Amino acid sequence: MLVNGEFDITKSALNRGAGSEKHKEFYEAAQILGITEAEMLDRCCINIAMKCPESLDDIVNLVTKKLSE
């Protein structure tokens, strides 16, 4: 679970973040949930790692490749 709270509020926060301007996604979602931007990013990453480990592997591989260039 991303946050302890009502599903509709969490969904609304994620939708608002997805629709916000570039580089403001986590900030906008965090505002609705009453957490910091850093906490929002941490919670999203944790959820991806737990629920979609194959996606996390792809992200780690991409970042590793870019860092080694």
C-alpha cells in the first residue's frame, strides 16, 4: 500500500501527480496526501519494488547502463 488512507484520496493524488507539469509529479501527489515529496518518491519506489520487481530490474539496469557510459 502506498499510504495508509482512503483509496479514493490516494488515487486522486496519483492522478493529480500524473497530470502535473514535468518534474512536479511527486510534489503534487504528496501535497494531497500530506507527506513530503521525498516521502512520496520513497513510497512509490518501495511499491514498485514490492509489487512489480520485474519493472524495478528494468529501471536498475537502465540506470546502471547510463552511469557506466
